[in-house]
Amino acid sequence: MKTTAQQLKIKKFPFIIRDDDGNRIYYEEEDGYWYKREYQDGKQSYFEDSSGYWRKIVYKEGRKISLEDSDGYYRQYNRSDGNVSDDQITLNTINDDDNVRDDQITLNTVNDDDKIEEAWNILKHLVKLENEFKQDSEKLNKLLGE
């Protein structure tokens, strides 16, 4: 599938498209890497790139309500100032067979960005280990003829 720049036969890179407000809504490099963004009332509400990663932010009355991404990260913002009231991080794991969430890991943290980032990295590592375990189990079952 051709990228936007390839379809338009663009030769000068980086190729950038901006909306009427000057927000960068599309960016592409010569090697084919691209990303696109969407905005709601001047705030970024969606991001997607050529690697398949995406992030969606929902706003209500100008306040951030939730953030979700393709890595299974979900965060709900409950306070009127758009911050997390209970500092809760939820990581969803995905069932690769049907792309349906099959469980959640929730962690309550203190209101400290470094600790939240550390907790998030630990949770992502746990999901990676879980996926590797599933793959290894499937390989073992095939070898044993089960």
C-alpha cells in the first residue's frame, strides 16, 4: 500500500500537511515512516503512525476524560482539572486470536510521575512475558502433538 507522499508523487521530504489552525496533521519521511494526528478544539485527540501504534484522547467540555493506546494502555481522568484522581493505571492484554481484551491489570500508584512511569513499564513487561509464555506454550504443544 502506498503512503500519502507516494500517491501524490512527492519528492521533497519531510512531507508535512497542516490544518487551518497550523496543527501538523500529517508528517512523512523519505523512508516511508509517517504519522497523522487529529485535533479537537485545538487539542490533539488522535495519533497514528506507520508502525501501527495509535493513541486516542477523549475530551469533554475541554477536559481530558480518557487516554487509550494500541499497547493496551488505558487511563481515565476524573478530576475537573484533567488529572487522574485515583492515580490508577489499567493495562489491558489482547487475545491475539480475535483481538479482544481478555483481562486487565490495574495498579494504584501514588501521585508521582516517576513512580507512575515505572509502574507502567513494569506492567508492559509483564504483558510481554505473558505473550512470550503463550507463544512458547503453543510451540511446546505442537511439538508434543497436542
